[in-house]
Amino acid sequence: MDFTALRAHLTAEAARLQAAAAAAAPDAPVPTCPDWTAADLLDHVTETYDHKIQSMRRLKDPGEDFRIARPGTPAAQYAAALADLEAEFDARGPESLAFTWYGPDQTVGFWIRRMAHETVIHRVDAELAAGGPAGPVDADLALDGVDEMAQVMLTWGSRAYREWVAPVLAGNDGLAVALETGGRAWTVRVADGAVTAEDGTAADAQAVVTGTAGEVLLWLWRRVPADAVTIDGDADRAAALYDMIGAFAQ
């Protein structure tokens, strides 16, 4: 997905998140993040935006001292952080250098994509906290998000954060589950202490997860139950992937 489209989705999803959070009581629980209230959710997204702002401004890992002091309620602080984030994106452009935790891509464009997907997932959280159903996810955005989960969060994450995810990978050695949606397919495989995501549905896939792009994306981010998608083959193997992802993404 091109950066113009990702920016447009970020702006739209951020507005939907803000509206949903405003409809929820500050102390309303977030069903998909049981330790959080709606106010905690807004603070988390604000913190996430601050980290990316400082990653662009400092051109290095901002460490622990990256929060930007802002007055007002969690909603006001969120709105200010969003404005600052989008101003940085506008001023720099996607090809500019930025520190990222993803070694192959040290550009602002990586953060544009990552924040578009971060925001849509937390928009869903906010809608659920407000007591409503989660609204649909744009199909093209969701398809890009499935690819990001497979190639960045899981494949790269299994190597970059091996120290933390080694136990869950060891417990899932030999796992091979395919994802099919939107005319695309990936086979997520665990072997030798790492994850790979190959294009297509492998002949040895133990299970195949299918659904709309939005359904598969929310399944991968564990925002819907493990049985909310169609599973062909070994449902236990699909459930194992669903559980494993909890070590990689929140």
C-alpha cells in the first residue's frame, strides 16, 4: 500500500478512535486489553505516538525518556500527540531517515505504515470499550496489515527478539499454518527457533485460516476469538498460532 493511502487511513482511523474513546467512560474496561481502561488505552496510544515522534527527531532509539509533556485530559493529550505525529510525517516525507526497531527499514515510511496499523487495532479496542461492535476495517488496509504481521511482527520479531520469544517458539516447533484472504496467501512456519512467512499455501500446512481481510487481521491481533474465522484442517494448530502471537503483539 502506498504512503498516501496509509496516511489517509491513519487520519481516518485516528478520528474513529478518538470518537469511540469519547463515547466510553474513562474507567470503562477494554475487553480486548483486560488490564486497561479507556483512559489507559488513550494514554498508551499517546505514548506510542510520542515514541515515534522522538524516533524521528532524535534519529536514534529514544530510550525510556521520550514522553512529551502535554496538559489536559487523556483525550486532549492524544489529540495533541496525533497532531505532532502527523506534522512530523508531513515535514519529513516517507523516504527520510528515522530510527526504527525494524533493521531492514530505517525510514519515516516504516512508521507511517506501522502507525496506520497500530491505530486501526486500537480503534477497534476503543469501540469495544464504548460497548459497541467493532466497525469494519478497510479491505486494502487490512490486507496490508496481515502482510505486516506475517513478515515484520512474526518473521523479523522472531529473530530480533529471540531472547524473549524463544520459549514460545520452542513449544511450537514444526507449526505450519496458512492464511488466505483477499486473493493472497501466506504460510506461517516455525522451525529452528524462528518464524518464516512464505507466499502461498504450502502443501504441508496443517491448517488454513480464511476470512475477509478484516477478519483475518483482527484474528491475528487477537481482537476476535480464535474460532471467529473459518479454519480448515487441524483447528488445534490454528489455535496454537493464535496463542503464539500473544508473545509478539499486544
